[in-house]
Amino acid sequence: MAVNSDPLVVFRFIGDVVEMFEPSVSMSLYFDDKNVTNGSDVKPSLAASAPLVTIGGEPGKFYTLVMIDPDDPSPSEPTLREWAHWIVTDIPGGSIASQGETLQYLVLVAQPIHDKCI
């Protein structure tokens, strides 16, 4: 029996946070000179500023990058896993994410849906 060693599966990001998927574009992410890959640990001091993110994809298409912490505040109690830390929209394919529109200080609030309008 083959064991899946993909860090996204091992750390239960796939399955708990998102369903299995096939990446559609390449991406690289650096904090200073540290290349961050799936399963990498990043110290808070290193992540104090925005990373350098390059997005592959096709010129003429635009992409959205959403960064969350899937085990926040801890892997055993990930109660804040859906907190959006950083969102960049309208990133041109084949460019650096800073060429998109950064949405900062974003707070996501879940609202109940009611069957009837009053």
C-alpha cells in the first residue's frame, strides 16, 4: 500500500480544509531568501512582512491568492484555521503577486442565512 507523503495530506490540509485538487499554475513563495514549500515551517519573525510570490499561469488571465494558517492557533485545536491572513486579487499570469490588488485588514464574518425576510 502506497503512503501519500504530500505535506498537504500529511498535515491534513487536504481533507480538513480543502478537497483534493490538481494545481493549475506554478507558484513560488519566498520570505527573504527562504523558499517556502508545502509543509515548511515559517517563524513569525520571518513572516512579519509580505512574502515575494511569483505566479505562473497564462498572460491575459488573472489569479487570486489567499493565504490562511490551516492549524492556527495549534495543530491540535485549529479553531482559527479559516482566518484570511493575506489576499491578493487580479494577479496577472506569469507575474509577481505584488502586481495584483492586495486586500489588507480583512475580517471575515459568518452570518446565518434566514429562510424568510422580515
